[in-house]
Amino acid sequence: MIRLRRGALPPATVQRLKDYTGDIEEQPTAEERKKKAKELWEGRRRVRPALLEALAAMAPGHERCMYCGDGQGTDIDHFEPKSLAPLRTFDWLNHLLACSFCNSNQKRNLFPAAPDGSPLLVDPTTEDPLTHLRLVLPSGTYRGLTDRGRACIEVFGLNARAVLVKGRVDAYATARHAIELWRIAMDKGQSDKASEIVRVAWDRPLVDVLVAMFHQSGHLAADALFAGEEDILDLLRDSELRAAFLDVHRAT
């Protein structure tokens, strides 16, 4: 998971979402609000294309899942499930893009809460997941830094899905190669090639690996985190390289 910026919706879609929410609010009981929310969401044809388009523009890489970062985002997930919060069914701030596996097999209606009632899952559009999760780069596994990070690992199966773990290990190797190739291209004066390397690096699946590399290279324990990979750490600390990669990332 990486930090994402939420975009704006077309005014017509905003109004339709507001109208749908109003229809749900008019229901006299909690059960009837749940029923109405389900009914309206199943017939959401008027708003689904605009929601998917906006979510796809926010998503990492080529419309990747906002949870696992690997599968294509095909589903509109309700961060707070509509069964628990029917009034948020058409709340734009409650919509995220998920692959069908994360949405239907992993998260489903799970929404763990802390003893004080606050959500334990991390919404990547409102806060930085790196506050709660650390990727162990050589192993491709996540370590929970907080209860919320540990809940994300469990609910989304971030370490239990072997394909994800293996994918991150490979993504780490690919990212290292991209960084080395960027340096070679710049040293040869091939700025266009270097720019293409940066673009492709950010468009790959599992871009959380690249984000983690840059983040951890600035950590106080960076020398230990990159033990045996001092050459890569030096490149990640290179101000010119950081500007080339991170300025593009911030602009997307």
C-alpha cells in the first residue's frame, strides 16, 4: 500500500451521489436503510463509470489495486462496508479501487475496529500507510509497525499470499535494475532514456516496493536495512536520482 491522492468527481456525479444518499436517509429504520443502500448500489449504472474513471486515475501504476498493488483494480470497494455504514454507500470519500480478489476474497465485509471504535484498516487516501507498515525488501514481506498495520496485513493477506510475496521479491530486483540503468543512462547523456526508465518504474505493479526503497534509504537505520547492498543505497541517496524519481511520483 502507498499514499494516494484523491481526485475530484464531475459535478453531475457529485449531485447524483448526494441524491442517492438522500434516498437512503429517508428510510425510517436502520434495516430499511441497509436494504435501500443495497438496492441503489446494485443499480448504480448512472454513477459507476465516473467513479471508476476517477479511481483509476488515482490508483498506482496502470489501475492497480489500492490494497495489494498487484491485481488490476476492477471493483469499487467501500472502505467502510455499506452493510455497516449504509449512509456512506455513495460517499466518494469511502470509495477505493480494489482487485476482485482483495475485494471479494480478502476484505469482504471485514472492518476491524480498535477498542475505542476507531477503524484499524488504513485508508491510503487519507494517511500514509508507511506509518503503519514496513516492507522487508529482501524477503518481500510486510511487518506491522502498529495495530493498524498488523490488521492490514491480516485482512488483505499481504504476507499470506505467496504470489504477492514472490512478486515483491522480483519487483525489488527490477527496481534495483531500473535505478542502476537510470544512472548509466544519465552518465551517457541519454536523458530521454533516463526519463523513460523512471516512467516505466512507476507504472509497474507492486510499486510499493519502489516507494519503500526510497523511504527506507532515508531512515536512520538505512545502513542496516541495506546491509550488503551499499551500492544501491548510495544511488538511492543520490540527490539527482531522488529528484528524477520522486518528482515524477509526486506529480502523478
